[in-house]
Amino acid sequence: MKIGFGYDVHKFKKGGKLLLGGVEIKHPQGLEGWSDADVLLHAIIDALLGALGEGDIGRHFPPGDPEWQGADSLKMLAFVSELVSSRGYFINNIDSTVVAEAPRIAPYLETMKSRIAGALKIAPELVNVKGKTEEGLGFTGTRQGIKAYAVCLIHKEL
């Protein structure tokens, strides 16, 4: 078994879509980034790559590379899922946390879990997504951006 940890952060920008966990969230601001800036999926991608010992998201999807400009992070996650499988590993589970004062993500959690599980080709019950605030503290607390954390456990069949 191997464990991986992921973290990502993006600042808000005026306009644009806000995507979290592959779900478009109603919000007056989007997130700034080279791809679609889905901070939750990026943290999960980093966790999976970390478990494999394959570096981070920037190594596989470099910012500045035209191929990944505006890229759909669900497709990036599916690519990493194939990498996990190609190395003979299976995903045991993923646990993740989105940190933001706004928007509230509770209404979207089940859809996020379903989309993440679909990209990874695993059962939705193997994916957990939580939302937390920072009680007005730090850059997320002052609504300047969103951050996300993720851990995963992968294993090989013996």
C-alpha cells in the first residue's frame, strides 16, 4: 500500500466559471489558473501522483504548455487514473477537503463524488469530499481564493 497527499490553491478572478470536483458552482467569480483551475481535482491529482512517486501536477501538465491551457481537469484526473492502473495499482479511497468561505459546497457534494469516481473508474463510496471554512482567517477566510487538500491510499493486488 502507498499513501499520497495533495494540496492546491487558486485565487479568485472576476468572471469565468467556478469548477470544483468537476461541477460548475454558481458564484460571481471563477478561479485563476492555466487549466480550468479546479482546485479540488488538482489536489486529488497531486495525491495520486505522490502515492506513485511521480512528482506533481506541474510535471505532468505544465503551466504554460498550450496543450493544457483551459484543460478539463476531469480529463487530467482520468489520465492520472490510467497511470495508476498501468503501474498495477488500485485506488482504495480518496479523502479531500475544500477550504473556502464561499461558496457553500454542501449542495454539490454528491455530484462531485460521482464525477470524481467516474473519472477514476471507482465506486463513489470510495471518494469523500468535505467543505470547511477558516472562520474569516487567512486568504481563504477573506475570500481571496480557495484551497483543497486530498489524501489517497492505493494498493497492488498480490
